[in-house]
Amino acid sequence: MNPIITLLDAKLHVAGSEMLWREVIGNGFGLASAIGGMRRRVWAWPVGIAGNALLFTVFVGGVFHTPQQLNMAGQAGRQLMFVAVSVYGWWSWYRHAARETGSTQRGVDPRWASTRERVVLVAAMLAGTAVFAQFFEWLGSYGPWAEAWIFTGSVLATYGMARGLAEFWLLWIAVDLVGVPLLMRAGYYPSATLYLIYAGFVVWGFLVWVRTMRRGTGSGSDAEPDRVAATVAGE
């Protein structure tokens, strides 16, 4: 049997409900990517891309015949956006790490966004949500306004991560606040659960980056969180 088809069709049965293994695995890749992002490791980007590819097939349920049978255009489009922006982030962090010396080569030096950058982020978040909500509603998406908020926030957060803006962690919190109830209502329980776990890592990652910036160094300041994160990631 084709292993790709086997992966696409494999299901996990929990409490009388069916969940796709690829949804669980895709979110697992996403969690690993979040850990890598917190540690500013270049490998966070390709790992994230692998998860995005799996989750894309999950959120076009009407095409790939998922248990939910829902087409969530915002969530599916979000995965494609992640791939596109992640290619840029991967390239940017790789170049930065290549210029670093020593044993701990980081992909980026974290910083606070300037006042102008913050204004642009807020304006883009509001405008993007309004525009994409209309587009997703036209596509017949499930929860167009919520999906638009999640999609726009994800675009800006991923770009902010690539640029090393510490505020990108706060954007992820804003995404999670809407994403968890939306996914629970739609029946995507593994994704909703992972969103909750992400929220914990987001807060942790934000604190790690803030501490790094306060100490004015991109290496030794977050050594202890790195050791803990490495254990979680299985390194």
C-alpha cells in the first residue's frame, strides 16, 4: 500500500470520536517548530514547513474526506502562507547563523519593534482581518471573521519571527485566543489542544526573548531554557 495514502487515511479513535493521525503529527511538528523558534534555531523553519504540509490536507476536509468534512479556507490558506513566509524566514535565519561564530549559532538577534513598526502591525491586523473575512465568507468558509483574524495574525507573527521582533509572540497569543474556541466548535480537537499547548510555549518563548534582550546577548543568557527545551524536543 502507498505509505502516503496510508498516512492520509490513518485515524485515531478517542472517546468514540475519530481524529486523523496526520492532524496530530502535523501539530507535533508545529510544536517542535515553536520550540526551535524560541531557541532561535534555523531548523525550526523546515520542521514547521513539514507540519504545514500535513495540516493543509486536514483543513480541506471536503477534499481529503476528513471526519469533520469541513473546508476551512482560512486555516488551509494559513498553512500555504506559512510555507511561503517560512522559506523567507529559513533563508534569513540561515544567513544570520552563517555569520555567527562559536558553538551556538543563532538565527536571529531579538529586538523590540519600533513605534512605526508597531503601528503598521496593528493597522495591518485590523485591515487584513476585515479584507480576508469578506474573502473567506465568499468562499463559504467556516467562521470567516475568526478565520480572517487567525490568518492575518499568523501572517504577521510569522513575518515578525523572521525579522526577530519580540512582539510576534504577542501576536500568537491573539491568534490562540480566537483559534482555540473556533477549532473546538469545528471538531478539530487535536489542533485545539495543541493551540492550548502552544499558548504555554508562546508565553515561555516571549519571556526567554525578553530576558535575552535585557541582558544584551544572543548566546549565554537563555542557556537554561535551552537545556529544558532541548529535553522536550528530544535532542
